Amino acid sequence: MSTHDRGSGGAASVVARPILVHVLLPVLGVGVGLLVRWAAAWVASLPFAPFQGVFELLEALPEPGSTIAAGAVGGVGGLILAFLDHHYTLGLAVSADRAVLRRTGTTEEVDRSEVHGVFLEPKAKDGGFLDEGRLVLLGPRTEELVRVPCDLNSGEVRRAFTDHGWPWLESDPHRGDFKRWVNGLPELSAKANALLKARAEALEADGEEDAEELRRELLSVGVVVRDEKKRQYWRPIPDAGGEG
């Protein structure tokens, strides 16, 4: 879902997941719950099936209580999915002077004057470089000011920035500069290697917040980092003057 007001003096262009998605998920959940209830007798009669005891219990419950319960459980499951989708999906508002990004309960604002390029990296295909699509905002020294997961409509995201005069790039101009990180690389300082090692441990533990915090710390020592699955790739920031 998006709303746009063209021109640098207009209101912000907002791109977000359509509200209809969050309405449909609980409805679909109710439908799945009812489908499970109607299939319970058949599954319970099979010689073997996963979670067969659950289906046998569901089949043994009196009507109409079992049907109501199945629909209610499915609806609650749909509500939980809708909440998680809203929590983790990027919300974006772009105007002539700033971009506001909301995700996982946090809000980040970036001034237009700080950004020298914006691009979307698509979700990786089999064997691709990335695990999921990312929105990236580059700073004046090619540092990645923002790198966030983005499953929003790519055309709407592009228009949100271009309608307000932001420098849109069709792809990452520095993609070819990334190299695989292994511990103890001589090209990197001891501090950069230590931060990358700590970040590798955070990635293994699925610590998204820690990994993002360490990504920002690496910028201060002149290193840009990104991931393929749980492998890290890095490139130096030209003339960063840091310790990388």
C-alpha cells in the first residue's frame, strides 16, 4: 500500500504492507481451523499420521463446541501472524528532506543531505548473494547508513524516493568490492576482526539486534559488512580514516 504526493514540496510518500493483509490473516486462520476440524475424523482413522493424538482429541469433543474451538484457535493463530508481520515488516515514509523507517518497534530517521544513493537489493534466488531483499541508503563515503530487510513492493519504494528527488540507483555500485571474511584477515585491524568475529557469533545465535549494532560499529572503523546466509562479506570504506 502506498500514498504519494508528487513534488519536493508535497507530503511524504508512505509505503507499507496493505491493511487488507492483516485483516485477511485472521480470516484465513479461522478457515484453516475449520478445515482441520472437518479433517479430524479422517486423520484420526488413519493407521499413522503426525499429531494423530491431537486429531483424535478434536474428533472426540462434542459439537458445536469442537467446531467453535477449532475456528477460534485458527483465528488467534492468524492474529498472531498478523501482529508478527506488522512488527517485522518495514514501514517507510519519504519526503524531500528525510526518510523515516519503522520496523520491529523502532523508528529511524535519515536526513536527505546525508544520503548519496538509494537502492534495493532483491531477495536472493538459489545460490544468490543475499538471503532476503534489503533497502540500502549510502552515505557520502560509500558507507551504508541504512541496511534493512524490505519486502515492500519495489516499484512503490522506488517511486517514494524518486518522487522526492532522492538519488536512486538501480543496483549496488560497490557490489564487486565485497570479499568473504575469515577470522584474522591481515587487511583488517584487530578491532575490525574482533567486531566481525562477535558479529559472526551473533548471526549464529540469530541475534538480529546485536548483529545490527555491530554492523554500525564496523562503520566507525571503516568497514561495510553484509551477509549471505550466516557468512559475512566486507569491503573497506574509501578514505574512512578508521581502523579498518
